[in-house]
Amino acid sequence: MAKINTLEKVTLTQSEYQDMLLSVAKLKKVGVALDYTVSKPNQKRVGVKFNQEYDLEKLAKLIGE
């Protein structure tokens, strides 16, 4: 599987953004704090950029996703 570049800005729908926030909260509970920037969080399309490179598959496994 190709590695996802988490340093590129992505645009999420509001639903996808809410799902991401739930995952971020779950990760925080297990001691993983993500460094990311959000633009236009209250719009239909939300810009998200991770400020560090992350292994998203590994993080998803940590929280059972």
C-alpha cells in the first residue's frame, strides 16, 4: 500500500471533519497528540494540514479503526 503524505493540505467535508475530530479525541485519550492546522472549520469544506508526518494506518489501529 502506498504511504500517504500527511504533510499535504487536504479538504474534508464537514462530516469527514467531524469524524476526524472524533478520532483525534480517541487518540488523545491514549496519549497521542496530533499537530495539525485547520482552516475554515465552520464551512461546508474544511482545510486540514498535519504539521508533522504521521503513519495514519498505525494510528487507526491504536484506536480500533
